[in-house]
Amino acid sequence: MLTALVVVIHLIAAVVLVMLILLHSGRGGGLSDMFGGGMGSVAAGSNVVERNLDRITVGAAVIFAFTTIILGVRLQ
């Protein structure tokens, strides 16, 4: 039961992590340009948005890493 719950959380964290990484603006703009990120880089608040996106991405990565360790220990 606990393993199934951790697997579900792990899968959700993986999908969210992929989406958040794709939203980051790289050298060429990335997918964030598709959703208006290119226009937002000129605006004054874009630094706040990028910082918040970075924080959320780090949080998702921590959850992903934590569930990976839990699954590694549980499935030995």
C-alpha cells in the first residue's frame, strides 16, 4: 500500500519536473517562448517569475529524489 502511494507520487513528480524544466528559458528561449515567456523577459517582473520557477523546479526535484530513495530502499 505504501509502495503504491510512493510510486504514484514519484510519477506525478516526474511529469511535473519535466514540464517545469521545459518551461525554463534557455539560451534559445525554449518552450517558455511558446507561452509568452519571450515577451515577458522584457517586462520588469520577469526576474521574479524566473526565480519562482527555479524554486518550484528545485522543490519538484527534491520530491523526485526523495521518492527515488524511498523506492530504492523499499524495493530491495
